[in-house]
Amino acid sequence: MWQLYFTKQAKKDARKLASVNLKNKAQTLLVVIQNNPYQTPPPYEKLVGDLSGSYSRRINIKHRLVYQVLEEEMAVKVLRMWTHYE
């Protein structure tokens, strides 16, 4: 079992998700990455550029859950849970 940590921004994003009825979908993804951050399905993408070393999973067509895996600590740091287009 991996430990989950949330950035301030991810906590704000969680409130936004709840207001647009995507909370359950995000929680399902969080359970998946808490058990195994590399599990497929659902598929994930390894990000490049500014977010190099991070991973992304779709919450829906517009919103994504972006996280980093900290292997040494057996931890997952959730960076964002909202659109990646903003």
C-alpha cells in the first residue's frame, strides 16, 4: 500500500471536482494508484517537459489526475486533479 500526499493545489482541485460531480471517479483513481501507481488499466501517461517524471491519468475527457511516484518512501504525491489546459 502506497502513502498518498496531496499538494495545496490538489486539495483545491478536489473541491472543484466535488462541485462538478467527478469526486467518485477521482476517488476510484486514487484507490488504484494507492494500491499500485503503475497499474493498468486504467492507462496512464508518463509526462515530459515541466512535469517530467510525473504521471497522468484521465478523470474524464477534460480533467486529469497528475502525480509523482516517490519510490524510496513508497509514496505518491498528487500534484493536480483538474484540467491540464489551464
